[in-house]
Amino acid sequence: MASSTSFPAPGSRSKKPLGKMADWLRQALSKKPKEKPVSQESTPSDAPQPSSREVHSPPSLSSATSAVSPELPPSYEGATSNNSSGRWSRDYDVCVCHSEEDLAAAQELVAYLEGSSAGLRCFLQLRDAAPGGAIVSELCRALDSSHCRVLLITPGFLSDPWCRYQMLQALSQAPGAEGCTIPLLSGLARAAYPAELRFMYFVDGRGPDHGFRQVKDAVLRYLQNLG
């Protein structure tokens, strides 16, 4: 049964529309394709690069820090620069060597030096030695960590072999009269002054202040010479 919809015969369609379509295709193929816009995410290698004046790189961390951080005050800069040299290069200003029976006199001397306006840092063996540490090792550490050594020379000091060891150890570290070893003669005549210290002046402890002021001045003089 034939369909109600009939198709035209092949030769019955006009050739004019086909000609127009062929002309349109020919014109479309002859046109140059438009360039696609370059996205900001993927820039081709042959795309023109912005000039150096147009590029604004973020500031580096060092420049930002230098711009924000305030300058240190002169007093603080001096303290930090002298931290590895001078007075602050060691833990103590004074190491007090004394006999066991002269502990009270040694404590009085330490209280005077630490309570002065200079605020001297003192090492007192029974107070500052590390618990459990070897006595000889703690003494050597204290001498190494102190700028000056005060020898409290009394009758008990001369009769104590341990005090003699302290004296010889202090002299071995500073054999010359450099001012860092300060003998304080107390309760003894000049004739009893140890022969090992004959090339050093001593502080006479028979004065009203027991020679403490002279000891303090000697320590401060030594610290000032450190620079």
C-alpha cells in the first residue's frame, strides 16, 4: 500500500538551493579561523611575556622582616654583642676558696659582694656545687667558670690540705700576677703569708670592713679590663 506522503523524484528538486549551499561552504572554508582567547591559566610558550616593569613580585621574607622589625636599642645591642666576650662570657665573677671552718666568714664576704651595687656573681662551694658531683671536678669547673678567685687565707686555710690544693689549682690556671687571683689575709701575720703567693699583693683583712671593699674594687677593676 502506498504511503500518503510522497517524495519528489530525484530529478524534480531545483538545483538552485544546492548551489547556494555549495557557495556558502566554499566561503566558510576560505575564511581564516579566529584565534581562541588565551586563558590566564595556560599561557603558550610563544605568547608575549610582560615586561619587567609590569611584573610585581611579592617582597621576600627577609625584606619584609627588616621592614617590620624594629631596631634594637643600643643598650640591648651592647649586651648581646658582649655576650660571648667580656664579663658575661663566664658564669661567675668570683670564686671564693676557703676552709670549712671559715664558712661563716666566706658567706659574709659573698653576701657583701652580691649585695653591692655591682651585683657580683659569686660561687660558694657548699651553696653552688652540683649535688652528686665530684668535689675536685666541681672545683675545677668553678675556677674555669669564674673570672676572679678570692683566697680567704686564715690559719684554717693553711692547715687544710684541700685549701692548699685549691690555691695551687687557681695558680696553675693563672700563674702570673694578672689580678684574677686575690689573696685575702685574715687572722694571720704577714710572715705567715704563703710562699707560693709571694709575687702577689694581698688584701689585709684587719680593717673595719675586713678588707671586703678592697676585694670588691679589685674584682671590678679586673672586670673592667676585660673590655
